[in-house]
Amino acid sequence: MKQFIFIHSYLLFLLLAILSGCAPVSDSEVTHDFGGVQTLKVGISPNAPPLVFKKEGRIQGLEIDFARQLGEFLGRKVKFVELSWDKQITALEKGDIDVIMSGMTITGKRSYRVAFSKPYMRSGQILLVRMSQSNKFSSGIYSLMGNQPAIGVVENTTGDYLITETINRPDLTRYKTSQAAVNALVNEKIDAVVHDAPILCYYAAMNGDSLSPILQMATEEYLAWAVKKSDSVLLNELNQFLDIQESNGDLKRTIQHWIPYM
């Protein structure tokens, strides 16, 4: 038990040390054009630290670093297009963006509409709860099945699909952003948030005195980038980029810069 508490505290300390002072903002539709004749239009939803977020009006995060590295690899200028999460795939299908690089999990449902690159990181769904109730949720996702707590998810995310498909709960509350779900948890409107591990560990670090992640992954998931089904050229380029990044160690270094425990 003491070892678990030490590891838990150490992971949160690492996240806090790197990401302290950063706060997610609500979605917007602002486009940042970096110029150039041939651009790579990258769809992002900057409300998911440490993957993609804003600090002092500047977009940053793991996906932003990857996008800029990809632009250099392809010899193309990068244009970040900010979209709300539920508009990402539609924008891709319409050609408003070329690729989604925003912490998207590979799912069968999404694969009907988009083509995914090779995964770049393993993740999963965990719980975020109030620290005063952490013992109550010590068994992770299984804790939600008997205690009938009020659950919050971010709509149209993997966490939403997981809870909808595995637990028939009429009191499930869906939020537009992870920040909104965490605010509801802090304000005791819900008892637990189910969402991606990197994001919830970030919020736990930012609320170290009041919130605690339950570090038991309920699922095994993989994050990847999405392109149009018909865009085999860009898909192959993404996979070539990932192969090179993995072979030279840059992939791991970039991930660990933002998420030390991954």
C-alpha cells in the first residue's frame, strides 16, 4: 500500500512539475495559419492537456510537437485548425482538415469513417474521484457497478462509449469538455469521471489536494492520427514518420517530455 501511494504521488509530482500553470480552455473555431503554399491542415481540440491545450493563448502539448515534427518531415507548413471534438471527423470528411492529431483513440466505430495511422501510444480509461472517496473506488471501473455513484464522461469519447455499453445508468452525465466534467466532480455534482488516463492524471496533478486518479486501466486503448479513408498517400507518410521516430528514439522522448510515466 505504501509503495502504491509513493508511486502515485511521484507520478502526480512529475506531471505537476512539467505542466503546472497550464489550464485547458473551451473549444473554439480559430485557425492559426503559419503560411506557405502547401500546408498540412491539422485538426485539434485544445482542451485536453497534456495532449493538446493552451497556455497564455498559445497552443501546445504532445500532439502539437508531433504535428510540427511531421511538418518538417513532409516539408509542409502546418496550419492548426481548432475545432470542437464532435466536429473533428466531419471536418476531415469535408476536406476542411487533412489529419486529426488530437489524442484520438482507435475504435471500430471511428474506423468506419476514418483511416487510422499506426498507434503512437498505449492508453486506457481510468477514474478520477474526490480524494476523500478514493477508497470507495479502489477497484476502478468495477466500483461503478454496485455503488450507483453519479458518473461523468466527455461526450462522444471512448469513456462515453465504455460506460454506455457496459453500465446501463440513466444518471450518466455527459459534458462537452474534460474541464467541465472535472469542475462538476470538484463541485460534487458527480462522484467520478471516466476518461483517458493521461488527461485525468493531469487534472489530478492540478488538484492534488482534492482529486485522485484510480490508476487501474479499465480498457487497453491506442492513440493514433486519423485521415480520410481515401487519403492513402498521407496515411503512408504518417506511418513512415512513425517508423522513423520509433527507430531513432524520438517518439519515446517526445512522449516522455509531456507524460513522464508513459
